[in-house]
Amino acid sequence: MLTVSIETQILFAGILFFLGLIGLLVRRNMIFMLMSIEIMFNSAGLVFIIAATHWKQPDGQVMFIFILAVTAVEVSIALALILQVYHHFKTLDADAVNKLKDHN
Amino acid sequence: MTTIIALIPAIPFLSFLILALFGHKLTRKLAGFIGAGSIGMVALFTFIVAIGFFKSLPEVKSYSVTIWEWINTGNLKVDISFSLDALSLVFCFVITFVGFLIHVYSIGFMSKDEGFSRFFAYMNLFIGSMLVLVLADNILLMYLGWEGVGLCSYLLIGFWYKEPANGYAARKAFIITRIGDTAMIIGIFILFLNFGTVNINELMQQASGKWASGSSLAVLTAALLLCGALGKSAQLPLQTWLPDAMAGPSPVSALIHAATMVTAGVYLIARTHVLFSLAPVVQSAIAIIGALTLLIAGFSALAQHDLKRILAYSTISQIGYMFLALGVGAWSAAVFHFMIHAFFKALLFLGAGIVILVLNEEHDIFKMGGLRKKMPVVFITFLIGSASLSALPLITAGFYSKDEILWYAYSSQSGSILLWLAGIVGALLTALYSFRMIFITFYGEAKTEPAFNPGKLMTVPLIVLAVLSLVGGYVELPASIGNIHLFSNLVDNTLPVVVVKAGENQEILFQLLSAIIALTGIYIAYLIYFKKPSLSEPFSHSRINKYFEKGWGFDKLYNTLFVNPVVWLSVIDKNDFFDWWNIGIARLALMFNSLLSYAQNGKLRWYLMSFAIGIALILTYMLSK
Amino acid sequence: MDVFFYIAASVAIISTILAISGRNAIHSLLYLILSLLAISVVLYLLNAPFIAALEVIIYAGAIMVLFIFVTMMLNIGIERETEKKWLNPRMWIVPSILALILLVNLILALKNVKSIPADNNVILPKQVGISLFSTYLLAVEIAAILLMAGVIGAYHLGSQKKKVKHRFLEIK
């Protein structure tokens, strides 16, 4: 039904992924970094569905469900960690959390 | 019998191992017991061996035992083998017996020191090396013991290593004796090159067969061995290390720098006497060096005000007497004086150690005084020791030994009136400085109060040594007094008898003269330092006194000639090409470190950026293929 | 039907761009939810209606809502000034170049893919369910354990020590 070529579909998913990557590299606020990671996860799952449609098998959708579960867990734990960091450092700046640097 | 001889050097090494490996875990009592007990056991063994030796005289003159093979390559074949004859027996007796008394004393002396077990480990290693030295069958093994005692001397002088001056004194001792040792090993090389063996008896036999008297090789070898002896025994010109070596603890000074190590040179010359008989030039040089040294050291001792330095210069002077005796061919007299000197010099050093310890490390005799009433035992034993040193006539052992040397200095074949004159002036000086020491330290009013009374561990060895300093001389009485020749009969089994050119009736005259000189010296010391101290004032502030005190300027001479140029050279050479290489490598590593540490700045986004760049690079690379 | 795909795709991309470049956190999260809805449309067009529903329910409905709650709890809307300071346009250059390089790589890599013409074969939830509980049963169990671990971890990591504030003592 859909006659869009598969390259376009994967390209679309790729553009979303790289948008997420740009967002991860540019933003300093940790909430935004986490959000960009979510975008990347989502686009990866999209590629799985594209593949499932392409090969006409349900395995891609199963994989997407697992990705969903993993994303959920990851988000909740990451947010809990961000809460702790915020309470300790009083800021959400990713550059402020640099205590592991080489003191030379 | 031979197994006991093999055990004699082995036991101190065993106890050294035990103390070195486990010393810090042992209690002080146990460590002291092991340290002193091992030497006591060795003394007992020496006693047993001596009885056996006496019984088997005069048929068997020496015992040999080979332990194992040391080197066997080409034509060099050296074994670890010991041989005991009369000369070694006398030396062993002194080393073990006096060593045992000093060890017992050290248990009390070092009881408050933190390096207690380390001290006994070093002392046992020293006794082991010294026993190897005197019992060695071949000259290479003797050199091993020679180096061993040099090492232990270094370790023990710098025992209190936290004080840098002690380390400097230890290094000075080691380096100066090293100069002598190098000459000695070259002499050993020449001997091996010519005779193909290192066994001492064989060497002496072959030397007397092949080398003519006065041949250049004999003179060269004898001179080289003499240099080795000069270094170890602190004679001219290598005598500058001994006064500085007083930085070590007093038992060390007593054992090493009075009784045993400094007499290793005497042993070497006595052992290789055949070689020296083949080079009469060198032998007269020994006598002259001995005479000069005893005079120079005697004058220097008169001007010192550190108690131990007086005794150090006195040691140099007395060994000068032994060298004088060796130089004129009076072998048994030299060994006799060595034995008696060991007794009273060890006694003096141990007594000085007690005095210094009790007065809270006060070394200056002008700050002492009045100790006669406060420490009677120490005073009486010290007095006996000084009397023996000054050769007080008839009652002290020192009189008999020194008198014998003086007589042979004149009457022996190669003796002369000049040598006797030097000896007699030296005797006057000896009496002067030793009683100066007594009067200033023990009489007068107390300028420093003693902190405590010494315990039995420290005083009993003093008493034993004092008794020996009095009666030890009775084994060898001259013909005019008792005509007992037990000692020389023993030693003459190994060493040749001295050849005398003057008559025996002249001997009484010389004995009277030496007795008078000794008493005169004591009287002068009494006048100047006890009755009227003001008489010594003009002398003690004069320039010549300063000159004597600095050891006749030898230290300054060596510093200017040798030490300062080398130091200047090495300062200039501090940053040469090879240093650049090493420093360059280190700087390179540091530069890389500082560069790379920029990449670890703890910032999360930095790391993410490096991820992204890496992925981009890798993907581009893979796609371009 | 293709036109729907292109419209939904462009909506998704535009709203994502707005999400990552916004200064207000809540606004960015809402843009992101919009992007997820557009992707859900794309998923429906790709013959995966069940997954489209799941995307809306779980992703947009649970995870993003969690995000929004935490953001509101942290009260960072006030810090608009810091966001402005942190986001100068100069910083976008290098990541954009990087992403462009990677995109070019992706395009080049896609040139060798041969495409099978799509057909109307919708994959029903029943197929997915059967596949889940027969072939991928073990993975389901592991995912369940993972979720439990996540719950426990989030609870534990999010707790703070009780601050007892007495009048005279302050124990942290």
C-alpha cells in the first residue's frame, strides 16, 4: 500500500536519530540530554518496525515492545539519578558534574 | 678437632643470619643472648682448640680443614679452607675472648637503643669476617675476610645513620681503607701471576725459592701488601680515618678500632713475613713508618679534648709500635704487644663509653671532672688501663710488651738507636697524654653530673679486662726479671725468632731507662694537669697546639689535593650528555601526560563528542573501502 | 497514501527540531509528545497498528508524562536565563557537521539495499502475541525482571535521607 521506498523510510528514521544526537551534544541541561536520548531510542525502534514491514514478520514488532520496556526502565532510573544529582549539586548543568577529572 | 676449627668462623655467621632475618621479632633479651652467646660459644671452642693445640706441640704445628671448593677455573683453584697455627691461635683468642666481653658490655650499653638487634647482627658479622681473615688458608679467602671487616666497619661507624656526620665518617673510613685494599689486591695478582697458587704456605715457600733477596718483584709485592696493611691499620699516610671513626658507638670503637680490625695489618705482615724478609728495603720502611706514626699520633693525642679522639690517636700510636717491632724483625714482640694492647685499649674504650653515656653524651673532657668519687669502679679500671698504656713498670702488662719492643728496636739486627729514641719519646708522650686524660676527666670538680650508675653488664667486662691488663704480661718476662718465655715459645712455632746483636746486660739498662721515662711522664702530667693547671695554659692556646689537634694537617692536605678537585669536576659535569638523555625521556613522558590529561576533564559532553567523532571516522573509513 | 507519510514525517521532523532547540523545558517536552504522535501515524501507515497504539499509550502517555512530572518537580522553568546563556548558536555548528557526515554515510550505505514492493499485509496483534509467547518467551521473562529491577532501583535511588530539623540541632 505504501509505495515509499525503503531508503526514504530509513532515511527518515536516520534523520530523527541524528537530530537526537545533535540535541545530546549541544544541550547542557541534563533533562534535555535525556530527552534527546529518548528521541534516539524511538528512532531505533522505528527502524525495527520498518524492517518488520519489509520482511513481513512480527519479530520487529516484538523487538519494539522490548525496546519500549527497556526505555521505560531507563527513563525512570535516569530521572531518579538526576534528582539525586540536583539535590547534591543544586544545578542541572552537565558540566558541573566533573569531579572525575584529572587534576593535573 | 678440625670440625671445631671449621665451626669457629661459622657460628658468628649463623647468628648474624638469625639476627638479620628475625631480629626485629625477637625480644631484646633474646637478641642479646644470641648475639653475645654465639661469641661466647666461639670463645669456648677456641679454648678447647687451644688445649688440643698445646697438647700436640711440638710435633703438629698447624691444623688444616677444607670446607668446600670456592673457585675452580683455568689454573685458579681456590678452596674455603682454614688453617690454625700459633699465630692464628693467638689472634683467635684475642678476637673471641675480648669480643665476647665487648658483646656482654654492649647488651648493657645499647639497651636503650632502637637498633639493638641490628647492632648485634653487624657485630657478629664482623667477628665472623675477622675470624675468616685470621684463619684463612689462602690469601684470597683472607682478602674476603679483609673486605668483610671493612664493610662491617662502615656499617658500624655509621650505625646511628640518622645523623649525617656519622655517614660521612663511615664513608671516609671505607674509602681510605679501600685505597689500601686496592694496592693489596694488585699485590695478590702479582703473587698469583708468578706462582700460580694462592695458598699462603705454598706462596711463601715458592717465593723464598724463586725470588732473590731484594729483587724488584719482591720489593714491589711487599710494598703493595704493605699499603694494604697501612690502610687497615691506620698508619701514615692513611691514618686520617680513625679519629673520625669515633662517631660510632663505643663498643664498636673498642672492638674494631682498638682490638681487632686495625690489627689486621699486623696479622698480614706477620703472615707473609717471608716476603718482607726478601725485601729488606720494605721492612725498614715499615719500621720508619711505625716510628713516625707513633710520634705524630702521640703529639696529636696530647692536644685533643674529645675523650674518644685521645684514645683513637693513642691506638694509632700503639699500632705504630707494633709496626716498629715488625719492621725490625721482632715478630713475637709485635704479636705480644698486640695482645696486651687489645686488653687495655678495649678496657679504655669501654670505660670511656660508660663515662660518655652516663654524662649524657658529653665528649669534651674539660666538661667532665670529679668522677673519681662518683664512679669508683670505672675510675679504678680506667686507671689500670691507662697505667698499662703508659707502661707503668713491673706491675702492668703494658710495661713488659712495650719494653720488649723498645729493646728489640735497638738491639735487633735491623734496629738502630734512632728507632729506640723515637720509641722512648713516644713512651713519654704516651704517659703524658694518658694521665692528662685521667687527671682532667676523673679529678677536679664535677662540671657535669652523672645521670645514673652503670649496671653489672657493663662493669664486669671492665673488671675482667683490667685484671688481664695487669697479669697478662706475666706470660712473657724478660731474662732479667723472670725469664718466662711462654708466649714467644708459642709464637716461635710459626714466626722466626728475632736476631739480636746486642748483649743481654745492656737490656737491664734499657729497661731502667724506659721505667724512668714512664714515671717521669706521669709526674709531669701530675704537675701540669693536676697541681697547677695554669702551667698548661700557654701551650693549650698556642698555634702549635691547634696544628697537633688537627692531626698535623693531614685532613686538610687530602681535602685540597684529592677531595675538592673531584667534587669540583663532578659539579661541572652535572648536566652532561648522558644526563640529557635520561632527563629527556622523563620530560617526554611528563609532556605526554599533560597533553593527554586534557582529554580527561570529567565533562560528559566532551566524552560524547569523542564518541560521535569516533563513529563518524570509523564509518567513513569503512564505507570508503 | 504516500502523501500522508510525507506529511506525518515532516511534522515529526519539525517538531523534533523545535523540541531540541527550545528553551523552556515544558515546551520542549510537549513538542516531543507531538513528534511521537506523528511517528505513531507513520507506524500505522507501516502496517503496524498495534505498535502505533502502544507508542501512544506507553511512550507518549507514560514515559513523557513521567518526564513532565519530574521537570515540574525540579522547577526549572525559572531558569530561562541560564538556558539562553547556554545555548548560543555557535555551539550548533560542530554537532551539525558531525551529524551531516553521518547522514551522508547512511545515504551511501543505503544505496545497495534492494526494495521489495510493499503489500497490504497488516501484521495483527495476534501474530505478535503468538510470537512473543512462543519464540521470545525467555526474553519476555527477562524483560519482566528488568522492569522489576527498574522499579526497585528507581525507588531506592530516589529516596533521600530524612532531614530531622530540631530547633537546636540540624542533622543531615
